[in-house]
Amino acid sequence: MPVAVFRVGQTCYALHDVCSHEFARLSDGYQDEDVIECPLHQAQFDITTGKCLLEPAREDVASYPAKIEGLDVLVYI
């Protein structure tokens, strides 16, 4: 399962790495603070929740609990 990890401030967040609109990796997108923009059609998602913010995507992406532990980022799927 592809997972993208993003850092917002001092907190890490993990989302399903595939846009809910068409196959494009969100990890290749443009991050603006807590928003990630899909590189294919510019759909936007809230990094902290996975909520879809801007069409053409209409469905949220899955969000997974993540935390920083030492030098590692742990993601719970």
C-alpha cells in the first residue's frame, strides 16, 4: 500500500499516496503548509485529515496515525 509522509511544523502525517481522482502520487505534489496538491489535476487535500478540499477529486484519501520516534517515522496502517 503506497503511503506518503508529510511534515507540518513538528508533526508528521501519513496519507494514502494515491489521489482519489486519478492515479497520481500525492508525494509528487506541491505542499503548502497543511495542504497537498495533486500533481496531475491540482485536486487538494488536507494533510492532517485526508479530507478533499478542491475538485476534481471528490473523495477523501485515507489518513493513518504517524509519529516521530527518535530518527524514525512510524506509520500505523
